Amino acid sequence: MKLRVRFLQLPILFDADRLAQEVAAIPESAWRGHPKGFAGNDALTLITNAGDPNSDARGGAMAPTPHLLACPYLMQVLETLGGTWGRSRLMRLSGDSEVTPHVDTDYYWRDHMRVHVPIVTQPTVRFLCGDEAVNMKAGECWIFDTWTLHSVHNDATRARIHLVADTVGGGELLTLMEQGKSPAETRQGWTPKLSPPRPGPPPALAYESRNLPDVMTPWEMRDHLGFLLSEAPPGNPRVPPIAQALNRLRANWHALWARSGDDPSARTEYAALLEQTHQAVTALGGYEIPMRNNMALGGSLNALIFRSALSDAASAMDGDDRVAPGAPSPIPQPAPAVTAPAVIARRDPVFDRPIFIVSSPRSGSTLLFETLAGAPGLATIGSESHRLMESVPGVGPAARDWHSNRMTAAEAVPSTVAPLRENFRAALRDRTGAPVTANPVRMLEKTPKNALRLPFLAAAFPEARFIYLYRDPQPTLASMMEAWKSSGFRTYPQLPGWTGLDWSLLLTPGWRDLIGAPLEKIVANQWATTTRILLDDLSALPADRWRSIRYEAFIAAPQAEISRLCTALDLGWDTTLAAKLPVARHTVSAPSAEKWRANAAVIDSVGDIWSAQHERALGVVGHGSA
């Protein structure tokens, strides 16, 4: 729900210790992982559809779960706040984890607000919304603007637990909001009032019973359309034609409503109106128009209108509530009883299934890139894209306070994606070195830092395919140490706060913890962090969007491995490779299978850092290799 401020603290406090005691009494087995599989995020259900503790649904009649009924003070907290309650949970964020940046855009969030009461927390937990950040202290009560990009970062080792309750408001909650204040406000005498536990039976709470119409009324549609158009950028020449198409939808919808209301016999006609308008918005470039929150206007119309004006609760109320700017928006799906034609997903008109090689540093990616670039029909920029990418605002780590090279789909905003795609397209050459003139083009790209950018690239290039190259850690770590010592792989020589050898290779999350560490510990952490993030990101992709290859297998049988990759990626291959491949351009010293053993002792000494990720990688590295 869009608010007038980023954060609003309500003038009420609760006894966090008492709440923590109630939470601690609930069995650990009651906690459930995030339904979308986000690492470090789990929840304990309090209010769900029909009170089912195993449900994550947001639609339908809500009721308390046995967990909530066992927590009398939690129930008193909800009664004191006074809303009509939708899905509500205890949300736990593990130490050293984050809720990744996202915007809540679907129908549910247009009028629902999310109330936070921290129960277990610490000063290092930061809640970011737009350009503001707060630390919500234990027992306080907050709401925030879910329409703006937001995230949570728990930099400590201890888990953070919040009561997170969804509501459309009502009753006392509206009064508390009127009396609340933003962190930037100074209000003399403003002090939250403690609401301690009270004796007596559990209170009766108000729960949602209806939260989605069968057919959206024309008055609700008018409200949503007016809101979204008010969020579109003024002066954009694409907006007026889209507004005209939406006004036609509103008028025709009202006329059909006046005739038939929500009579099931009219559903096919309603669906046809949505289909026609969605096609018009798509053709007019609605998915390329960023709103004030950097979400695409077309995507938000899709969430609030095309998927919700005529839809069942499952599709409109239980969609993904973590939509990142720039991420592909879901295509509207008709309700089961509707026979309107399905909407066809748009193909990328410029980049046809671009291929990105991703791996930990010094895994042989240059050799694989130089070999695969010989496939007919592939185009490359001829080298790594460090400068091309980091010249685009928002890509370099300086834009994120030097956190790392990590980028998620949340950062795939139009102001970053558009110039990045343009830079790549302008620099592409075919295997003979000639400029590529026709679209769409199949691009091959390899830059080591992209191992930390996979979600961003998947959003910026919706048809992207990924090749995961894996090399055994011992020779890889030895090569990384050699690269650091050579000074030829310095990436951020002026990295703020860093001491010792200039920072080399990719910048991994947590690098500040390595200040003053010996080189073997630095590279082991670089490798392990990169491998962990890569495996997490690959597991979140559909299986048909990535393939793997082992460096050792590639070196042993290059012709067979390249042919296998080309078949899997729908590429041709017309070259006969020698049994021994040429030396890659970024080689530091002459290759040798046993060269790493000169560093075997120090590499083994940090085995506790890298061994777990090595075992994990071995379990998945065969994906798509046969």
C-alpha cells in the first residue's frame, strides 16, 4: 500500500520479552520455509485461509491457526491495533541474511498494509524503503510504504523475528496511524504508550472473509487505473495513447457491468476486453514505461487489472509478492471458466537466448569462452565486459556503498537495463570480427563478476541462458593466489578501507571481514562465497535455462564437451578441435595439471572454508552435461 511517508511509527509499544516467551514456546517444527524458497527467510503462520497452519494463501476466509490461539498476548496485540486481519505470520530472518529488494505490486497489496512489531531484533538490522533506512526496535509498531522498493538486512548472527500482520485497516488502527509519525518528523511530547499483557480470556478478533470480487466493479477499476496513471512519468509521449486505451476499457467495462453485473454468462465478454486492452498496452510499449517506483507501468496494470479484474483468488491473491523492478511481469491468466484466447508471451526482439558463462574466478572461463565463440551464429564483444557494464549507472559497486559486485533482479530497473543492453548491442561482433547488423542476435558473454549478477542478468535479458563452468577448488584457489600476486587482475585498487595487496578479481559480499587476512583465506572466501551464491541462483532458475560443464572434462575431451553444449543450447558447431586446446589469453604462467601442489599446504589449511561448497557443487554440476 502506498503511504504518504516511507515509514510510519505508531504511538504504541508492546512487551517484546513477553512476546518472545510465547514465541519460544512454539515448537521449532512449526516454522516453515518461505514459499518461494528465499534463503534465510522462514515463517510461522498465525492467521491463514480457514486457519490452516500449512497454508500460505492470502485469499479466502481468514481464521486463527492453533499457533496464534496458543499465544494470548499476541492476540491482545492484534486486538489493540484494531484492524480487520488478513494473512499474518511471525517472520524470521536468519543471521547474515536479507529480504532482497522488491516492490509489492499485486492486487492484494493495493489496499493491504503490513504491520510490523519486532519481537527479537538487534541494532544492526536495517529496514530500507526507498532512500530511507530504520532500525525497528523490539516492541515498537511500524507500517511502511510497500509500493516503494524495500528490503531488510540482518548483518548480525542472531535471527530477527517480527510479528507481521496484513490488514486493510479499520477501527483503532486508523486512529493510531493518524497519530503516528515518520522518523524524519520531530513532534514535541510524542512518546509511544506501552500496552502490557492483560489478564482474561483471549480476545475476539476481526478476520477477513471476502477479499476479491468475482468481477471487479467499474468504480474499483476506475480507482486503480487513476492511481497507476498518476504514478506514470509526466511528459512521456507513450502514456497518453495508453491512457486512451485504458479509458476505453473502463467505459466498455462499465457498460457491460450495467447490463450484466457479475453474471457468469458475461465472463467471456469481460475476458475479451481484458485481452484486447492488454495487447494494446503491450504494443504501445507499456512494459517499457517506468513509474515513480521504477516498476513498469505494463507490469503493474497486469497485476492490478489484467490478472485481477476477472480472476479467481488463486491467481490474483496468491501471486508472487516479491516483484523486483525490471523483472519480467507475469502474463495474465484467464479464470478457469473463461474461454478467451491466451496471451502470448513477448519474445525479446533484440537478444535471442543470450548465453552467459558463469563460474568462480580462475576456473577456465576464458578458455571456454574463446572456444565456444567459434560457434556459427554467435556474437561477442571480443573480451570481458568490465568497463562496458560498470560504465552504466547502478552497475558498479560504488553505487551500493562498495558492498560487492552482487546484483539482484531488483536492480534491473529501466534506467540501468536500457543503456546496458544498448552498450552490448552496439559492441557485438560475429566470429569473423564483423559488426552484427540484424536482430535478434545470439550473444555469448563472459565476465567473472557476472557470477554474482545472475538474477540481474536473468531479468535484464529475459531469454538468457547460463553455462555453469565448475573446476576443482584446489587448482582454482592456487590460480587465484597467483592472480592476486601478479597485480594483473586488480579490479578495485582504491577500494575504501582495504589494506594490503590491491583488491583483485570479483568483489564478494563480506569482503570487509577479510581485511588483514592472509591471502589463502581471502581467496578461499572469494571462491566459497561465489560458489554458494551461484548455486543458490541457479537452483532458482528453471532447469531449461542453464547447463553445466566441468573444466576437467572440457580439457580432457574438448570436441565432445563443446558439441554437447552446442546441442543443448541449440547452437551449430562446424570446427574440429585439437586434443590439446591453446593457452587462454589470461593465463598467468604455463599451464600444468600439478602446478597447484606448490600451494597444497596453505590451500588445505583453509579447507573448512571451501569444502562444503565443493561437495554441494559436485551434487549439481552434472546438470545438463549429458
